[in-house]
Amino acid sequence: MASVTQQQIQKFHEDGFLVLENFFTAEECDSMRNQIGRIVAGMEVPPHCRTAFSTKEDEQLQAQGSSDYFLTSGDKIRFFFEKGVLDERGNFLIPKEKSVSKIGHALHAYDPVFKQITHSTKVQELGRKLGLERPVVVQSMYIFKQPGIGGEVTPHQDATFLHTEPLGRILGFWIALEDATRDNGCLWFIPGSHTGGISRRMVRAASGSSTCVEFVGSEPAYNDSQFIPLPINKGGLILIHGEVVHKSELNSSESSRHAFTFHVMEAKDTSWSKENWLQPTPELPFPSLYT
């Protein structure tokens, strides 16, 4: 992996994203995939499993919102399923390794393989090149994008879910553990869309309301023609500015599109919103990226 150049960093600031091919080795990708295989093999179906994870707004409110399981997953390794893979009793209708949508949100803290990748020397060096002074890791997710059923992720900005004051302090690291193509659901971005603030926030609802989270504001109707696809090879890294608009389509192919992603906040002169669904806990304060 070649060192990142000033031109590339400049391009990141212009576009709100940056593709770095071959950032991780095939061996590193395989170690993450093998580890997640072990984690899924040992997975117990969570007792509440009458909820499916989705990004359509109402379902998101209903499923994530009604689920305390989601709200308290910031400092745990927990399982979120594709729609329709479990019956009402929580029995699998398809092989369990093909049923999981995401695992989150603390692999970076509690799993040795993912912790090592998150804090790898090259990630720390990249943080320093980007000028991050006190970066902390706020969350991580393993995303499966299962063949045929890996659902679309509608256009969004990560800062909708991870709000800071001021804005501009959230950075996503998205690692392709398999080739991501237009067929299997690669990411799409609107270049330069990270400069206009955010249009919507997901906040913890007032106690006593029927959901745990609610949306304030609404996502504008984006024009499909504004998005460009970013196919990327296994081992590639996409840096994602917290306010850049991005999406992914349904995986209609026969191959999965595994990715490991984590988000970092520049903690220097920044406040993390008390209204975010995700909160640091006494058990897991946000750990420093730099070791």
C-alpha cells in the first residue's frame, strides 16, 4: 500500500470521500471474514428477535426504536438480521450465516482481530496525515450485504446518526472484505455533498414515547443522476466524511459484499450530542484511535 498523498487528501476535502485501493492485504481481509464466521457460528438468536433491521424510515423507527437491543448495542457485539429470515418464534428460515445483516457496534473494542485492524499502524498514520489530533472510535459494524436479500441503504449522511457540535468531526472508514461491484451493492456518493450541513437527525425520543428514537427534519429528494458508483476491490478502503450523501442498492447478485466499517470522531474541541442513540458508557468510553 502506497502512502496517501497530499493530492489525495485534497481530493477527500473536495469530494467528501476518498478511495484507497489495496489499503489492507487479502490476508487481513480473510482474517476478518474468518473471525466473523466464528462469531456467527457461536451466535445465539437474541430473545427479542421479532425485529428486522431496515433503513426505510418508518420501519427503522419501529424496528430500531422499539428495540432496546439496538439502543444498548454501542458497547456490545450484537446481531441484526435481514427481513424475513426468521419466523415469529425466532427460528431461521435460511442458513443462519446467510441471515445476518449487520453485527455491531463494538467489534473494535471487544474482538481482538477487529481491534487490531481498527488500530493498525496504517490506520493511525492515515489519521495523522488527515490532521486528526484526538481521534476516538465511536462505533464499528460488520456489514454482510447478503446475496439476493442484502437490502438497499437509502441516501443518508452518517452525521444524521452520529451528531457532533461542530459538524465536520465524524469520519467513516469503510473496508471492502470482498470486491464491491455495481451488481452486489457497492457504495454510491454525491461528490461535494458534504458542505451543506445535515438535513435530518436521529435522536433519542423523550422517555415515555412509543419509540426509542425519532427523526427530526427530513431527507431531501436526491436526484439519482447526482450519484456516482464507487466499485472497489477486496482490501480497498473508502474514507467517508460524516456529511457526504451516500447510498447502496439492493444486492441482487449471487455473491455477498462483506465490509467492516468504523467511525472516528475528532474529539478535540468537539461535543458529542447527548441526543445521539449511541452513547459512551462507563464500561466503554470512546477509545483513542492512537495507541
